Amino acid sequence: MTQISRRTFALGTVAATTLAACGNGIGGAGAAVIDSRVDSTLNHMYATYPGTRDLANKASGMLVMPVITQAGLGVGGSFGRGALRIGETTVDYYSAASASAGLQVGGQQFSSVLFFMTPEALTDFRRASGWAVGANVEYALNDTGESLRAETTTSLAPVIAVVFAQAGFRAGATIEGTKYTRIIP
């Protein structure tokens, strides 16, 4: 196993952050822009995976991240901005960020929606100063595009993640290890 120097880590982090900034509104995305992107993302998800509408109707809230950009070359990272919706109303805005190190190369963008299936899961998320995705998240959809119906997913899971609309060259698209932080756009 090779050692990663601080300089290599710093350069990789800067490069990954710069690449991750492309196309997801860093620095210029106000509330109206984020809300517009969230609406478009939800419309695309509902049209492509009709069963997600039922899932949304059963959820206590949804965190919609229209574009998360991942990039890496040895070290990598991801970034995106989105909105927490309860019903049809945006109640907060969040950023999603992660960092990684290891054998990796490439970049990609994807959309994700976290469905908070219990009021407790939603409350825990909103009370946290920074919430990291962990083992309590059930992935309901992968990049093969299989159909999703609310009754076929584990309804007891407190949080269900739907990852879709991947574009780019990188192995896998996950949100595991991503930290979500409340922002003011």
C-alpha cells in the first residue's frame, strides 16, 4: 500500500473540489435556482420511475439533491446543493459533501433523493448540525434503472435513498459517507 503525502492529498482535494463545482451551483445558486432544479429533478424522477411518486406520498419529507458531482484521481470528493421538502414546501436548503482516498479515477454527476419514511428520521436529520449517511439508509434504486414501487421496498427503513440520472465515467454512484449540512443560499 502506498502512502499519500499531505501535498498529494491537498492537491487532489483542490482538484476534486474544483471539478465538483462544475454545474451544481457553487457560489451562485440562490434559493430560486435550487428550487427550480429540485422541481425539474422531481419531475424527471416521477416520469422515469413512476413508483417513486407513491414513495414520496408516504414519506415524511424528502431531501432532493438535483446534481451531485463526484471527481477523483487518487483522492476525490463530491459536492451538491439541494432542498428539504415537506409535502410540496421547501423548508431548508442543504449541501452534500464527501471526500475519499484510494484507487479511483474519473468524474460523474448524478441526482439523489433521500426519502425520510418516519417522522423520527426526519426530526433527527433536521436537528443534526451535520448529518452523515450511514448504515440506516436503504438504497431503493441503482444505476440499472430497475423499476421501483413503494410496496416492494423495505417500508420499515427510516431513510430510503434513490440515486439516478448518472452521467460520466466513474465506477458506482453512492451517497454513503456523504455529509449533509444546512445552508443559506
